[in-house]
Amino acid sequence: MRLFAILLLLPWTLVWAGSSFLISTDELAALQTRVRLIDAENADNYARAHLPGAVNLPYLELEDAEENAKSGQPILPRLAASKLEALGISRDTEVVVYDSGDGRGASAVWYILGFIGHDRVRILDGGFRKWLKEGRAVTQDAPRPAKATYVPQPRADFAVPTASLFGSAARVVDARSIAEYSGKENGGARQGGHLPGAQSFPWDRLAGTLTTFRDDADMRRALRDAGLVPDREIIAYCNGGLGRSTYLYAALKHLGYEKVKVYPGSWIEWASDPVRPIER
């Protein structure tokens, strides 16, 4: 009996022991009732259809501009914990997060959970679009899990505060569109433009068609051509600090880049102070 119980747990153990944080639709289908699924899309998309058993945590609800400016952290850890508690998630909960399929929302939730010390979290490769294309079940039923207790253990030096950008030798990478980088669009910020010396590398240059990321070799080639190599420290930013920058962060981590961080305040925080220099 004990051996049988161990064998039941073995598939999940093997999945988590892998080098990548991605989980395939086939793997998830075999484990679905034993993990907590988080749908990172907005409430309307979630209500329209979602994976059975999934709870909803729109990734934009994890933006915390006040904490970005105050401490340089992605979010107040207690605030993140309270959102997870309401969804029945504790520190030992095994989590799989997904979005529509482009990876922005899922990477944001994955990143925030990583910040507060939640290691057992993976991203569904291809997200909802791949799951749906394969003819797998979806639902409109929303589960109501019992409230949990979550004790965050935020990681020190996980992200880059604004003050650390001055004089940094890191390659600062702008994951937004060319229009935003050039200042033609401000994305709701006080002014348009980009951080001084920042390099433009739009996040979707690494996006897959039916997968979260492009083929590894294609991504490595695109990054190498842009001079973004693993031995160079990289700081990614976007507009609000979650979504496009966390997608780029996740893609680089997937490829084995270790010297990469996110600037949580991103362009909105930087551009909020008219004294800070900008480029267009």
C-alpha cells in the first residue's frame, strides 16, 4: 500500500524535478485534480470560459505602484499573500498558472509567487489557447475554495529599485513596443520615451504561435543577435512592471540566464519624476 501511494505521487515529483518551469497540456491533464490552477486573465475572460477547477487572479491586480516606489519591491508581500489566501492557496500548494496563451499574465503571477518564496509554481505552456485547440474541457463554473493561510517569505534583492539603476553596468532592456520606446506612445505614463541607454527588445520577439515561447534555438539566436548573452547582467522593464517585462524575464530564465532581474517600477515609475532623464 505504501509503495502504491509513492507511485501515485511520482509523476508530480518528476514534473517538478525538471529544469524548466513550463508544464505541458498533457502533463497538466494527468495532474489537474492535484494542483491549484490559477487563471491570470481578467474577470470577464475567466467568466467566459476557463479550465475546470481554475480560480481567477487577474495579473494586473498584482501591480503595486506604491510599493514599487517606496521599497523597489514588486508588491507588498502581505498584499500578495492575502490574494492567495482568498483563493485557498498556502505555501505548500502546488500551483499551475495560465493565461490566454501569450504568456504575459502567467509570467506575472509566476514572478510574484517567486518573489514571495513560492517555488512550486509552473506555467502552462501555450495556455488556454493550446488547451482549447486540443479539444480539452473548459467550464464556466467557478470553484469556491476555503480560505487558506499564507506566510510569505520574500526574497531579498529579487528585483531592482529605481535608485539602483543609476550607474548600473547592467544591460537595461525595454520589453515594450517600438512606439512606446520611441516616445510616440506613453502607455498612460506621465511622459513618453525610454530609460537612458536602454535597449529595445519587444517581448513578442520571443513569443511562440501555439506555445508560450518560440523554439529555444530561435530565441537564443534572436537574443545573441541583440547582444543579450547569458554572462551579461540584464534588467528588464515594461510599462507597469508586470506582463511584458516578466515575460522576457521568464523566457531568459527558461533558457538558463541567471543574471536577469525585473525593474518593477518600470516606465510608469521612472517617468513619474520629471527630474529623471529620459531618451526618445
